Amino acid sequence: TEWTPEQDWHDPRVVPYGPLSLDPATAVLHYAQEIFEGLKAYAHADDSVWLFRPEANAARMQRSAARLALPQLPIEWFTGSVKALIEADRAWVPTGEERSLYLRPFMFASEVFLGVRPSQHVTYSVIASPAGAYFAEGVKPVDIWLSSEYSRAGAGGTGAAKCGGNYAASLLPQQEAASHGCAQVAFLDSVEHRWVEELGGMNLYFVHSDGSIVTPELSGSILEGITRDSILTIAQDLGHDVIERKVSIDDWRDGVADGTITEVFACGTAAVVTPVGKLKWDGGEVVSAEGEPGKVTADIRGALVDIQYGRAEDRHGWMTRAV
Ligand code: PMP
């Protein structure tokens, strides 16, 4: 669908997948005025298809749009757009263990001009793609590289928005992590370089020996993960005290080393919940899991996945039926 100030959102349509043709002066190519979302549709045993918290993704896209000077897409348009793709062909939603249809809504500045100002022509689109288990080897601990030089986003910047530019900034540190044998990079805050923010594509949780679970409080430059938010609730359902507070890198390192932190896990739409194995940095490492995930991590993962696949009661009204 397209947006202009005169026509608002108009002309929604489902089209066969194919390339976009863009003028070289299309605004998004120069100033990265672009935002996106990621969510999944799950086939249940009775063949119905359900979306997990689509209105939370829609609301986050609205906040991202506000920060990027893009127009507001109504929540019903967002949910309707992903439903339309599933209605077009139900067979696109794969069935089976840990399989789902990944949906990627995105919005970009499509006006052709070279001046620096918000685009007066905007395009919103959704890609759908079948997804299998995120880690082919099963749910095994992933190793994390601590970025000593870079932050993902700064206070007052676009950090909490899900915009392409934030990911552009994270590509080099992510590449450094890979060169150290790590699947993800960990970012600290940009001012003191002390407070744990998140991973390249996931939020973080720390399980303490007293059963409490701590996640870094939202800082304005942490992405407000929908999985993160869901786990705040699920962990309480499972009887844990859940605390949002600042977590320093020393809290992480020392806590794992002295055993006050018993498990560390990361969470996001793609991998749901994944245990953290090693935290590595220039000159050292601490190990929080080897081999199998810890019990708390596995229980939280299981509780969330059971809701998503319709094997447990949807107590919090998170699932929306698509077809
Ligand atoms: N942080 C970052 C930087 C991400 O890209 C993602 C993935 N969207 C997350 C956290 C997790 O967010 P969600 O649970 O909404 O997928």
C-alpha cells in the first residue's frame, strides 16, 4: 500500500513476489528513512493459523514511524496486511515442530528527490517466508562477543526504533563477533560503556540463584522486544520475581563467575528463547551454560512455545486467529 499526504494510505493489494523497481533518487536509498517489523504465524494442530501479538508489532511500528517521521499505519491495516497474505494461500504456513511463517512488514520513503526532509510518498509492504527452527542443532547455548568499541544506538538517537539504520550500525560489530566464533554481539550503552543493553538481534535475561530473573530496563536505546515483554509475564506465571533494572557488564561477568547468576538467556521472535553459553571479550570469558539449556531457560521457552503452537491455554489473549 502507498501513502501520500493527500490520499492517506490507499491501494492495498497482494501481488506475486518479485523485484521492486526504484528510481536512483528514491529517498530511502540515501537517508535510510525506513522501518520494519518481524512476527510469525503458527499453524495449530486443528489446521487453524494464528498470529502472536500482532497488535504489539503494529504498535511498535507506529512508535518507529513517529521517530523516523513516517506516517502512522493504523493497527487494523497492519494486522489486515499480514492476514491477507495468509488468506491468499494457507499452504504458505508450514506445519511441524518449530515451523512457522515469518512475516516481515516494512515501510520506506519512496519519494524521488535529493533534499533532506521527510518523504511525501511512502510505501508499506509485507514479505512472507517459511521459517524452520532457528538453530539447526536444536536449542544449544550460543556464544556472545562483547563489543568493546561500538554501541548499537545512542541516547536520543533512533535506538528504540526498529529502523534499518540501527542494523547498519550493528553489522561491523556482528562481523567481529563472528570472527571470534560468536553467534551474537552484546552491546553496552553508548555513554558510560558500562550498562548492558541487548544483543544484535535479541534481548537478554539473567536468572539469579534466588530464582529472580533480571532484564535490563528499557533505556531508550534498547529495542522493546515483544518476546522480552511476553517473558516478563510468563516468568511471573512460573513463579519467578521479575526485575527490570540496570545491569552492568561487571554484574554479568562477576555474577556468572561467582554463581549468583545461574543462567543467561536471550530472546526474540526468530529464536524465541536461546541459552547463552560463553560471554567472551578481548582477554577473557565467562561460561554460563555448556551443552544443554538450564532448567529455567528451558521452562520459559517451553511455556512460550506451547502458547504459540496452541498446546497451552492462551491465558493472556496473545493469539489472533488469521484463518
Ligand atoms: N533486539 C534487537 C536489536 C532485535 O533486532 C530484536 C528482533 N526484533 C529483538 C531485540 C527482539 O525483539 P522481538 O522479541 O520483538 O523479536
